[in-house]
Amino acid sequence: MNRKTARENAFILLFERSIKKDETAEEIFEKATAIRGLEYDEYVTRVFFGCVENAVVIADTVEKCLVGWRKERISHVSSAILELATYELMFLDDIPVKVSINEAIELSKKYDEDKSYVFVNGVLNKVAELLGRK
């Protein structure tokens, strides 16, 4: 599986986690494997469970970069995209900042509302700046 597909699969798992509050991350992952046929991929596993393990610090970082928005107003789709990209920016130094942000924008264009990619782009640029990765 290429990185773009792996990133999309990780996003879908994170989105599912945001709406399936009664299931553990392990249950969501196992069901995705058994029911949807999600194939094993090191990136998907690392990012999904890394986001789960670091959820508080990721959420805090994103929240610091929201200008004029409350996190409660952000769609589940945008939240999952921001979580994924922020994890990459914080913990995966081998992925260039521009790649993380551009891939997040592409996910937003594909899965979210028409203009949400502008919001995602702005927040992630602030995250990168906050982390000193700009």
C-alpha cells in the first residue's frame, strides 16, 4: 500500500474512533481488518495508535492553533484530519511539513465540506509554526 492510501486508511480509522465512542481503538482496528479487509500497514498502525496514545497533547496543540474557532464547532472529518497531520508534524520527522499539510488538504477536499480545506491548511500552518517546523 502506498503512503497516500495508508494515510487515507489512518484517517478513516481516526474518523471512526471519533464517532464510535463506545469502542476501543483496538476494537475499531480489528473490525476494520475483519469487516473491511484493511490490510496490515506499518504506517497505518503506527499513526492510528500513536494518535490514540498522544490524543491529549495532539488536541492541546491543535486547540492552541484555532483562531476564532472552538473545537466543538469543528466537524469530525476535519478533526480527524487535523489529528492525523498534527501527529505527523509532531512525531514523524521523516515526513516533510509540506507533504503532511498538502496530504491533509487533499483529504479535506475529498471528505469534508467545500471550503474546509482552507481551515485545515490555516490550522496546520499554525501547528507547524508552533512546533518550529515551518
